[in-house]
Amino acid sequence: MRAMLDQVANRIVEHITSLGDQPASYESDGRVVAQSFSETAPSEGTDFSSLLDRIFDDAVPHSFNTAGPGYLAYIPGGGVFPSAVADLIANAINRYVGVWVAAPALVQLELNVIRWFCEIVGYGAGSGGVLTSGGSLSNLTAIVAARRERLGDDFGSGVMYTSDQTHHSVRKSAVLAGFTESAVRQIETNEHQEIRLDHLGAAIAEDHAAGRRPFLIVGSAGTTNTGAVDDLTALADLAERERLWLHVDGAYGGFFALTQRGSAAMAGLERADSITLDPHKGLFLPYGTGALLVRDEGSLRRAHATFADYMPTMQHDLDFVDFCDISAELSRDFRGLRIWLPVKLFGLDAFREALDEKLDLARWATDQIREIPELEIVTEPRLSLLSFRVRGDHEDEATRALLHAINARQNVYLTGTMVDGRFVVRICVLSFRTHMDRMEMCVQDIRAALAEVLARG
Ligand SMILES: Cc1ncc(COP(=O)(O)O)c(C=O)c1O
């Protein structure tokens, strides 16, 4: 065991300390690489160090450097190192946290994490939640809870409301939860990509009039496309008036509630019935760490609790929770430790400061890009996500060429999307490893890539 740990420690430290020098993406042909890794199950073992070589030398270099400082694509992840240590501990001890009685103290550590998250979003007594594998599963769990609470078993005529900017996992989850895609209304957004409340109100009235059963509004606290934050207070007022469940998808933006600017932008968040948070985004943790919070913990229980003779007695005191009673999973990893350890080690202020820095960096990049006459800021950062494009004729083509030329430099990795039918380049600053030096590099690369694209004509 020690020999394995020593070898792994060397490889990991070498890998992590060189993240900033590693290319932001890869140039190899992914299909060729993938095929070279295809193999049959071995009958005999292989020595450990050659397996490590295979992973670190052969496989890892052909990937986006998602843990590095230049990853400003999609929604960046993180990879705070103590979480990896926590996973090693959790997997090595391999205790069972699906039912409370199997490991009450370990379950309590995870419940502490959920309580901390509830406090971050402003939830009070009676609230609760569950750690999931990510935002998609959190959104699915929220829809299932809302369905059970507001529609009961006969939910065929239920209708839910999202905006045309809502993350696609919500539509996918709706179908997984038994609804047709046509039961998901995609309401238009305004010039800031926020849901249009007048259209939303009208759609609800129309559905009521047609005998359908509106039951759920999904608001966004930071959309993936442009970082837009819906007017959560107005959504909460409307949901209350119409007796609808309000779910807020804060997978990208939710943890900015730790900062003053973020919590001002997301005012009203605490009035949602459920909230998706993604620690593997806004808390910089490794992939596979999501959370769903609910204002009334009983809603999760009513949606998931069931019974079998061979199971141990479940807890009925709200202070003691059986995770299998409030979620779809029975056996699962001890994912709470992956959050508990770094938060205890660094304290929440460290995360707050890092998030504040991301807000500053996005604002700084916006100001820099605004000074480049050939570029136009398309969406300002509400949080830490902005987008821009090339001005003039053939702007889509030029903007695509610009994105390609920026990424070819391999210092940063950016992605594109469509805003109002036009192609834009996005910058999402959310890695705890991204600091001013990398943002300067990013702006330099944008300038150089633009000169190159313009010279090509
Ligand atoms: C706003 C939003 N919601 C949901 C998701 C889905 O989260 P996950 O990828 O963790 O399943 C994402 C992912 O980027 C997101 O940005």
C-alpha cells in the first residue's frame, strides 16, 4: 500500500504542479487515441508503475486541461486537492452511508455539509437536501419532488415552465420524470436573457384555461449560455400566487451567494422550493459532486421513501437522515467527505474570496475586450461569464475563426455559443486556479488571434 501511495503521490504532485504549463487542450485525433486504448480484459496482472505510465503519460495528455488555469470553457470545474485525498480515504475505508445506522457519524459529516449549503442560500429550519453526482441529477430529483408534491400520482396533465435559456438537463429530466417534452414550456427571454414574466404569466393562464395543471417554474441563477440570472423575487411572487413549485437551477451561479455581489444578483433565491447547487463548479471540487436543497426536507422524503423487509429501520427524527429515504440511490460513494474536508481545512472564507476574485476577473476581461474596436461585448457578466463577437460583415464566420485562433495558442480554452441567433465566444471564469496572469494571457491571445484573423481577411 505504501509503495503504491508513494508512486501515486509522485505522479500526482508532478501533474498538478505542472497544470499551468500543460496545454489548455489537445491536438491529437481523439478517435485514433481512443482506439489505441481499446483492449480486452486481461487474464493476468500488470505491474503498477507501467499502469501509472499508461494513465499519466499516454491517456491524460489527450484531454482538455479542465483542472488548469486556462480552462475558461463551458462551465469550468476545479479539483481542489484535499477532495481527492478525501475520496481516497472514503474509498479506502469504504463505509456505507446509504442508511444512517450503518455509519451515523460519517452520515452526520455529510449532513453538516448540507446544512452549511442551506445556510449559504438562506434556507432556514426544516430545510434539507441531498448530495448528488451533479446538476443534472439534482434537477431530476427536484422535478420528481415537485411532481409528487403538486400533482400526486395522476400527473398526466402537468405542465412546467422554463425559459428558452434554461439548461437542457431540465428538459431531459422532465422526460425522465414521465412528462412529454410538450409539457415543458420554454418561455421567451428579454434582452438580458432573463425569463419574460409577462409571457410566463400568460402561458400559465392559458394552460389553466385549457384544463392543464401548471405545477412548476424553473428559474435560473446563472444560465450556462450567458450567465443570465432570472428575476428570482418576481418568480417567487408569481409561484406563490399561482401555487406553483419554484425550482432554481443554480448549478453554475448558486455558490456566488457566498459573495456580496452574487447574493445581490440572486436576491430571492431563498424563496425557491428547491435549489440546484454544483460544488463541482462553484466550490471548485472534483467532478461528480452536486447538491439539491429543498426548503421543506419532507418533500424529498415523500417523493422517495419506500419500504422493504430486509432493510434496517429508517430514522424518523428529522435530525437523523437515511440518504436512501430522500434520494434515488441506495448504495453510493461517501461523497460528503469530498466537501467536508476542504471546507474544514480552508474555511468558507477562502471559497468566498476565490469566488469574488472570479467576479473581478470576468469584469476586468470585459473592460479589456471592450477596448478592442473590432470586438463587441454581447453579454456583460452578471456573475463570471461574458461573451463577445467580431463586429462587421460575416461576423459569425469571423467570430468562429477567432475562437479557433485563440484556442490554437493553447494557453486558454474557450467555447462558443449562439446568442439571439448569432455566434459568440464565451469566457467563463470559475477555476480556482485562474488568476490575473492567466486572464492577461487570455486577452493577449484574443488580440493576437484577432490580428491574425483580420490579416487573413
Ligand atoms: C445551469 C446548469 N444546470 C445544470 C447543469 C448540469 O450539471 P451537471 O453537468 O453537473 O450534470 C449545468 C452544467 O453545466 C449547468 O450549467
